[in-house]
Amino acid sequence: MAFTCHIPARPTLQQDDEAVRITRWDFEPGAVTGWHRHAWPYFVITLVEGTLRVHDGAKVTDVGLKAGQSYRRTSGVEHDVMNGSPHPIAFVEIEIKNPNLLEQAS
């Protein structure tokens, strides 16, 4: 259910509190996140244009992303994500743990 790869994507935790978790993900060509399930709804903001190769357990889909593009997904998503580009890519992932606490965050 996951890609076979020996290059892990590099997560850099930028914030993790009761309201959100913000992680920057950097991928060398062919790097993968590993199979995972998202416990919370999340947003992704692309920093470097490229192709995400997404394995959902049944099929593999290439998704082209432009720098500055964003998208959101619901909780429960399960997948493995690979950099399908010939160059490094990066994005920021914002997981919403508790939306009721967002206004209280500083």
C-alpha cells in the first residue's frame, strides 16, 4: 500500500499546539512521506511547482501543483505521497486539530 523508496521526505515542524500542527515538507526527487492517515482536516500550500505522486492504496495518481497553489482535504485521508518531479519540491501542511481554539491562538 505504499511506495518502495529509501528516500524519506523531510518534515520540519513549525508549530504544534492544541489548535493546529504546521509542518513544512521537503522532498528530494523520489522522496516519500510513507503510508499515513490524516487524523485532522488539513490544508496544503505548495512552495515549489512540481508533481505529487499519490498512492491511495488502490491506484497511483500524478497531481501537478503550481507554486502558491493550495488545497484542502478532510480528516481520514490515507495515502503515501512521492515527489514525482525531477527536482526538489516543498509544501506547507496545516492540520486543524481544534478549530474552536484558532481565535485564541497567538
